[in-house]
Amino acid sequence: MNSISPKTIERLILYRRILLGINPDEKSHIYSHELAKMTGFTAAQIRRDIMAVGYSGSPVHGYNTQAMINSISDFIDAPEVQNVALIGVGHLGRAVLNYFKGRRPKLSIVASFDNDESKVNRVIQGCRVIHTNELEKSIKEMNIQVAILTIPAESAQEIADRVISAGVKGILNYAPIKLHTPPDVYVENRDMIMAVEKAAYFARQKMSEESFYELHT
Amino acid sequence: MNSISPKTIERLILYRRILLGINPDEKSHIYSHELAKMTGFTAAQIRRDIMAVGYSGSPVHGYNTQAMINSISDFIDAPEVQNVALIGVGHLGRAVLNYFKGRRPKLSIVASFDNDESKVNRVIQGCRVIHTNELEKSIKEMNIQVAILTIPAESAQEIADRVISAGVKGILNYAPIKLHTPPDVYVENRDMIMAVEKAAYFARQKMSEESFYELHT
DNA sequence: TTAACGTTGTTATATTTTTCACAGCAAATA
DNA sequence: TATTTGCTGTGAAAAATATAACAACGTTAA
């Protein structure tokens, strides 16, 4: 049972995205160093990652783009469509719905929830809004395993508890709070405030690196 | 020049957030294992990270929350306020503005940009919208070093090039595309589609782990 | 006073992740 | 035919990251 690293998963998802953007009629094959250039990773790392999904390229032509997409998809995607719920139809929720809409055939945001009566039953970004009262019921009915939390920090833990009780196993958490969850639930945190702080910190680092080199040339 | 790892930076930002949420009158000190419980990291790792910022606790009382906040802040924050720009005042942009507003005293989103005439000059989430035509000019005038890109993938590279030409050193990129940037610019990618795919993948993993254990007990 | 306790700071160890380096191979070339 | 070329796949090495382990040390309690 050799588990694959989360970082590799992220990269594989990126490779697939890039490959999907290539017209196979114009370019049926691709070399690891070409993908490296496009993704910013190293060629060796790409070869390693590809190894992990069990696909092999040709030493002469490189990787067949279609075959590689298929291998990655076999590895990453579920055999059938996975249903996803989005909780919190504010600006962020709408943005996610909009970005995501129709992008991944094997993933479908089938329900959105909000406790704002004025939103309930409206269809927003192609998704009908259900009242949060119905959260557990709807999640069970629709067999939803993944939940996206685009709600304020104050309500995040409560909602997390509720979706988990209804059977959700993966949470994408945009609330700037550490969720307390059982070990059989995966949580991916996307803290926007932290992201800005991080970018600002490393921007500063880059600036000081620059002045360092200027001094030493 | 001992550089600190990005992972440690992320954790430090989280520690500070948690510490800021503690009332110092009720709890003036905290032990590494308490922070561990709250953050989900291990106590050893927390002690390590704290070491990196040069703060020391007491073997008896643990860490003084205020002193620790100050040490982390001295380490993470710039001495003066860093100015940040947000480009793309759609749903996502508004969400970021709203989440971020007033959260970090040393970071200020001082300008937002959009090329939709109907938004220009309106004040959205407390920030006046400037036309994208004025991007370079405004960034230089306001001495902005960090840019948040909440725009569609199609325009992301062009905008990135432009903000970099105007002096930006850190980019927080929400567009689902790999930006091509010079080495003296830091890019933090926050790809929402990928985040959903990742959460879905690991949700599935958790489910199969579970059935694995069920079979073997 | 002395011993036991519980925590930090830090060194050592383990683990994970990335990079290097090169054998092996088919095609192109001489 | 023999040689060169330029790729992949992968074992080995290196680098980065996390964990374990424990001395040192006030405090508490006997």
C-alpha cells in the first residue's frame, strides 16, 4: 500500500491541466523537459511523478499526451462522478461555483447551501440554493462526499461537524480557522488571509535578496 | 544567511492568529502542547518553529502569549506597512477584500483595479476601484509590492507582466494558470479548481482507508 | 533539604521529498 | 555497419523537513 504524496497529487493535477490545453493534432507527444518549462518543475521530478501513476513514455518521442492524460485521470479521478456540496453562497461561494462550473467531468457541485432566506431556492451560478436546515438530509440523499466551506470563521466548525456527521470525507475549508475533525476526514485549508501574508513576506524576501546581490556585484 | 522554510512561515502565521484569539488576561502563557492541540501540529515542531524566530519560553510557564505574538510579528511583518493591490473586482476579488479588511495592521490593500467601466471609481468593500489602464502608474505611485490576482486565466499572464514591470515582487495568483515570472518575483498560487480536485482525491483515499480497516478488524 | 515533575531548547535521528546521474534504448547519422 | 544523439526510467545521493530524545532547570511536594 504505497501511498502517494500530496505534493505529487497537486503536480499531477497541474500536468493534466496543461496537457488538456494542448491540441493533440498539433502535438501528440511531449518531453519531460517541455512539461518542465511549462510547469516550472524539473524534468526529473516530472518523470518521477509520471512513474507514480504507472505510465511510461517513449525514450524517442517522449510522452503521448492523450495516454498521459488518461493515466493521470485513472489515477486521480473516481470511477464515477463524485458529488460536491458548497456551503455559503456569498461572493466567495459564487466565485468557486463560477470557476469550477463544468471544468471537471468527474466532479460535480450538485448542491449549494445558505441560510439567507433571500437566496434559498434561487438558482445561482447554475446551482439551486438549499436552506442550511436541510444540510444533513440533502448531503445524504445526494450521496455527497466532498464539501466546500465558503462561510465565515464563526460558523465553520459547526458546519464542518454537520457535514461530517452526514458522511462527508473531504472538506475544502476557506474559513480562516483550524477545523477540529476526526482522522477519517481530509481537510484542505485555503486560508486567504494567510495567503496574502505569505506573499507579502516572500515579496519582502525577494526585495532583500535583490539588494544583497546588488551590494555584492 | 539562514533562510527559513516556507512551511515554517505558514505555521508561524497560524500560531500568531491563534494567539491573537486568546485573551491575555485570561491566559497569559501557553505550552507548546496546548498550541499543538489547537493547531494540529506536533509540540516538537512548534518549539522548533518558535526557535526560528528567536523567542524563548519558560520551562515552567511555557510561552508568554504577548511576547510570542510580538516575536512572530517582528519576524513576519515588515517594519512599515506593506501596500497591496487587488486586480479583478469580481466575486472573488470582493471576497478577498472582505475577508482581509483590517485583519493585518501591517498589510493594507490600498487599491483595487478592474477594467469594467461600471465598477471604476465606485468604492467596493471600502476600496475605490481604479481602471486597469492606470495599473502601472498607480502601483508605482502608491509603492505597491504585492498584487493579488483575482482575474480570469486568460488575462493573468498579461497582468502579471504589467504589475511586475511596475515593481511588484510578490503575487498571489488565483487564476488557474502557471505564471511565467522572473526569479526575483515570488508567486503563491491558489488554484481553486485544483483545491477541489485535491480534496476529492483525498476524500476518496479516506474512504478506502476506512474500508481497508473494516476488512482487517 | 531532597526528590519528583513537567516544560523548554536543542541535538540527533528518522522520514520525506527532490535532484543527480547514468544505463538502456531506438532513431538518426556517418 | 558503427557511432552519435537525446530521450526515459530508476537507483543512489542529497536536501529538506519532521520527530524523537534528553539535559537543564525552576517549581512543587514530601
